[in-house]
Amino acid sequence: MRRFDWRVAIGVAIIGIICLLWLLATGILIWSTLDGAGRDAVAATLGPSIELLILMWAISLGAVGIALRWLVAYFMTAPARLAEDAQVLLGTDVKRQLQPSGSIENRSLTELINQLVQQRETLREEMDALVQEAAHNTELEKNRLAALMSELSKSVVVCNLDGRILLYNNRARRQFQRLSHPPKVTTGVELLGLGRSIYGLFDRKLLTHALDNIQHRLQGNVTSPSAQFVTTTQSGQLLRVQMAPVRAVQHETKESAQMTGFVLLTENITDEFEALSQQDHVLNTLTEGSRAAIANMQAALDVLEYPDLQADMQASLLRVLREETQGLGERIHELKSTTVNGFMSHWSLEDMQGADLVEAVINRINAREEVTATKSSVDTSIWLKVESFTLLEAITYLAELIYQQCHVNMVQVRLGIIENHGQLDLCWTPKNNEKDIRLHCEKDSIRLGGEMSSLTIQDVVERHDGAFWFEHETDGHQALFRFLLPLAKPQEYQQLSALVNEKSRPEFYDFDLFQASEHARSLEDCKLSELSYTVFDTETTGLNPADGDEIIQVGAIRIVNGKLLQQERFDQLVDPKRTIPAASIPIHGIQPEMVQGQPVIAEVLPAFHAFVGDTVLVAHNAAFDMRCLQVKETETGVVFDQPVLDTLLLSAVVHPNQESHGLDAIAERFNINIHGRHTALGDAMATAQVFLHLIHLLDEQGIQTMGQARAAAQNTYYARLKY
Amino acid sequence: MRKTILIADDEKNILISLEFLMKREGYLVMVAHDGQEAIDVISKEHPDLVLLDVMMPKKTGFDVCQEVRANPDLKDTLILMLTAKGRDTDIAKGLALGVNGYIIKPFSTRELAQKVRDMLEQA
């Protein structure tokens, strides 16, 4: 539909009124010069044909309207379009010849602009050559880093303090592909991607705890303030993770280095762990089983030596000996078939100063408010080998248990040493000296604030190869939970400054990666240029999602920090479980056999939802694509409640005078080549490039934030279309 | 009066020898094959001494020990723990829970008989 032009209407109205006034004035003048007879004659002549006069007036107005409309198109709309096109050329670095249209003056102006663009391009190219030369060295350095990263046998992920991923290597990519769940649909990109949150991969509490440990060590000037832990992923894989801080470059100041991010080195130890568990099992059956067997044999032998033994007793003792020797033989055989390389602790225990652990215990308990913990006697010379995260959870759980079962809200933490073990006590004074109360909790799953862990206290103790029990002190009136924990060699503290001043810091840390970006602003106030987006497109069997038309392909690509991430894409065919209308095949090019064996929409949407994560959704004519997703909400239980931007509406905001806001037309305006038009991924890519151009142009119109963009889009004519 | 001894162990192969041995030493002998049975026998028969294995079905030796020590009626029951684990953390735990002595498997019967005799005499 062509829009109604108010300028033409107002022009016609003004000319009409002026004509009418002119005619009236002329009429009145003539009327006043006439005498009575003349007036009668004129009235008699004109009276009957007054309608004709008005009709002629109206027809002339119509002619004026058409002429005006042409004039406006010729002299005003053409320059306006030219201005918009020129604005595009000015605001972006699109290279494109403008088509001359309108008046001769407008045409020559277009020519001039084309020449200016040409001139600018030449200048820019010269400039680019210079910049490229300068960037060459930087590029070399980056390549060196990339090569180094890809050579590493460990997977590396670098994050800023908000947990946003800034860097990852190929190995990490492959590793997380294996972790992705379900593996049929996704390729791991929904977990690992630039700008994504690391907390999608690892438990936030676990990482926060490790970060706290590192911060604490940094403050204590420990030489290598890293932390390590072992964690299970959702798909049941076991990862050993080492976390090291990334510190700000210091400028010859003595203040302690500020942490700006962290590096995670991860290793999948699932297989290794299984092998180790088996070895453990063999070793245990060997040592403990053999002890019992040998005890049985020795006792039997001792008894056999009695001279007055009765025959039946002798026979049974001999049977015992035969049985046990056979059992031992079998065990040895079992050992031979498994290679045992030595006893290793498979859980990642880290060295920690006992006093630090006690402090952490107290902080954790006090943070939960019901119970107050204080330090009793702590031997500061003790260093322990602990898996502090699970141990702290266990102790915190016990403190809550004491509160619930014994109604005591004061506990003391004590640390001592007994032979080869550290002895960590959680003590309290039972009310009314109830000596008979007993707490059996070894087999309890650890519950904290309604969250149930898969671990029991016993599991935690076994990880430490320690012991745990509940007892009443014989002297004094205290009850206590006691942990025996393995000791570690005291670590040496070194002056950190001595290390930092050495020129050991690699130079590739000069990328500007570590500026923390999490703003405490609401989404509406976020700058468009700083948000992360998922640009997507769907191909469907038809245009009526509510009446049974189904999605057959989903394609998406991410924009982070104003950059299109070519590698992080989502491209998935979907089995619609219905026929694909022949008429639609030329549009999307998807033949029925292509979707056979592909996952159904209920499998694809959860994966796509994970891929989108907490980004903003962008689509061309988003109303349609969002409708397609919404009709599946009840079936799949997946709700896409992310904020949405529509490139069609935004284009109408930027270029209100253009006749078409179809994807092809906009792409031509921005000189974007669409590879694979009408495949979901191809269209998503084109939309993404259009969107990047639009962000620039919106910015020039003063539309910079998400809120402004949404408000502007709502006011366009196209926003009223419904699907 | 003859002293009574309870032998609690789930391994028949050692019960044979220990039962014979303790009878020979002149004690009245009872046997239990798991932790629960041990507790039942102790609270019913009040033996003077219990030879208590740690790894038993239903209830472990630690559980048995804790329950016995929690019952004032049984406070005079002597407990000699037999453990195949031999880890020092287990021994520390046993002593903390109130066993009177422990012997690590394997052991010589002479050593065991001597230990039992000593404990009963001291009591």
C-alpha cells in the first residue's frame, strides 16, 4: 500500500481555498458593477449551472492534486531518498553506486555523491593499507598465541570476573562437545562460546568458592595462588579443573596484584577415574580381604596344633584352610589381570592451611544465620590436604543438623593434630546435659537450604581417606563431630613481588579482554552496541503456525560485542512429522527425505533455547518466527521469553521513505551478499549483517539503547501486523 | 564364675576357630553373625567381653560399639575390636567410640587369648 502523503493533501486544500476565494472576489467585484437588470440576467444564467461550476472547480482541484503529487515525488521524495541513501553511505562503509532519479538537479547531485563516495573509498583504501601494515606485527603475535593455545593438550578457557568467556582453545571446544546434552541435536556451542557465561558449564557456587580461595591466597602472598577441584557435569562426565588468576599488569607499585579474570584448565578424567576406581577396588579386596582370609587360616592352623582335636573338628578346620587358600589364589589372579600402578588419590585434594579452613568453616556457618560458630583452639602450624568445597558443605550441613536436632545455636571449631592426621572438631554443649542423644548422620545426603547434594558425609570422608564420628567428651560436657583429615607439608610463603617483577609475563595479554562488563543497568538502558544477540530464522511448511504449519529448519548465529561470530552457529533440520507442501519446497529447498531421521521439534527447541541463553533474540519479521516458537510452548515446555528485536521494524525506523523492507531489498541497500538465501542459516546470517548496519544508523538517529529501539519499532506501521 | 564371651563376626571360617579356642580357654561362648544379632545378644545375655568384627552386615562394629556405650546397663561390657582394615583412622575412631582394645587381622591366637585374659583380669 502506498502511504497517504499529507503534503499533497494540504497543498491541494490550500490551492482549492485560494481558487475559491479568488473566484468569489472576482464574482463580488463583477456583481457590484452590475445594475439590477444585469444582476437578474447573471443570476438567471448562472443559477441553474452552479453545480457545473462547482464540479469544474473540483475537477481542476483533482488535476492540481495529481500535478502536486508528481511534483512532490519529483522534487521532494527523490531528494529525501537520496538523503537517506547518502546517510547510509555516510554512516557505514558500504560501497555502492546510487541510482539517479527525480529532477535533473537531483540526478546531478546523485552523480556528485557517487563521485564523493568513490573518492572516499580511494582514501580509505590507502589508509587501510597503512593500518594493515601496522597491524601486521600485532597479528603475528596473536597467531603465536593461537598456535600456542591449539598446541596445548589441556583445554583452556579464559573468563573475566563476571564469568564471561573471553577466549577458549580448540581442545576446550572438542571437550565440551562431548559434554553437550543431548548430543543428537547440539554441538556444544550452546555451552562454550565467546561472551557466554561459564556458569552454564560449572556450578556457580563451586567456581565462586574456588575464586574466594584464590583471592584469599593472593592476599596472603602465596607463590602460586591457584585452586583445583573435581566436578561432575550434567552428562555425568568427571572434570578436573585447575583455576589460575589473571592479574592486572602492575606498574611498579607494591600493592597486591588485582585479579581481572581467571584461566580454567580442564581435563576430562572420566576414563582415568573409572580405571582408578577399579584399581582401588582390586587393592582394597586384596589388602582387606587378604587380612581376613589370613586371619581365618592362622586361627585354624593354631587350633589344628592342639593334640586332642576331634576328627570332625579337624576336618572342618582343614576345609577352612582349603577354602581360604583357594580364595586368596583367585584374588591374586584378579590382580594379575589388572595393572595396578600404585595407589593414587583420585579426588583432587589441595593443600590448605588448617587455620584458613577453620576460618572458612566459621564464615560458612555464620553466613547461614541460624547458628553462630566461633574459633576454639586452632593449631596454626597444621596444613591439610582437603577437597574444601565438599568438606565445607558437609560441615555446614552438620551445624544445621545440630541446630535442628539439639536446638543449640552456638558451635565451636577446633583443629588439632593426632599422630598422622589433622583432627577437625565441631563442638557444642548439649542442652540439659542430654548425654544420651545420638546423631547418626554418616549416611545422610548433604542438604543445604533445601538443596540436596548427591554426596553423603561418608562420601566426603572417603574422598579424604579419613574418618568421621560423633562422640561425647568423657571429661567436660561437650559433644562433638570429629573429622580426621590427611596432613600436608607446610607450604612456603614467598614474597610475591619478587616474582611479579620478573619479565615472565607473556606479551599477548595486551588485548583489552578483561574489562569487566556486567553493568548493573536494566536491559532497557543497555546500549545496543554492547549487548549479545542471537540472530535466527526458521523455515516452515507454510505461513500459518497456528493452523498446523511446522518448523522444518532453525538457523542462528551470534553477535557478541558488535562482532558476528562465524564459528558459533546453530543449524538444524527438524522432522515436522507431517508432509512438506510441494508448493513450499522451491522456497526453502528442503525435500521431505532431508528431514527424515532428523530430531523432532521437542528435541530441537530445548537445545536452541540453551544456544540462545541470556542473549537478545533478533529476526527479520520476528513476529512470525516468534509465533512459530510460541505455538510450541505447551508441547515442549520451552518458553522463549528473551527480549526480541525485529530488523524489519528497525529498518522502517531508519528508512521510513523506502517502499520495501524485505530482507532482499535491505540487503541490497547495504550491499550485503546473501549466501544461501532461504536457508535458515543463510537468512539468519544476512539478517545479522543487516542488524549490525542498523545499529550504526539507529545510533545516528539518537537511538542507542534497547528501550529506545523497542519504542521506536513499536511506532512503525509494520508493528501492527499479526500472525 | 565362668566369664562369658560373645564372638561377633560374619565369617564362619573364623568363628569355628575362635569358638573352639575361647571354649578351650574356659569361657562360656556365644556367637553372632551380624551387627544386629550382636546387639540383641549383648543386651539379653550381658557377656563380659565381646570380640567384635568391624565389617559386618546390617550394623558395623562401630555402630554396635556406639549403641552399647550409650546404654548405661551395659557399661561394663568389654569390647575387643577385630579389624581387617588396619587403617589408623579406623583405630582412632574405634578408640574414640569406646572400644577397650583392638587387634588387627591377621593375628596369632596366642596373642588374642592373652589379650582377652588381660582385659578380663583388669576389669
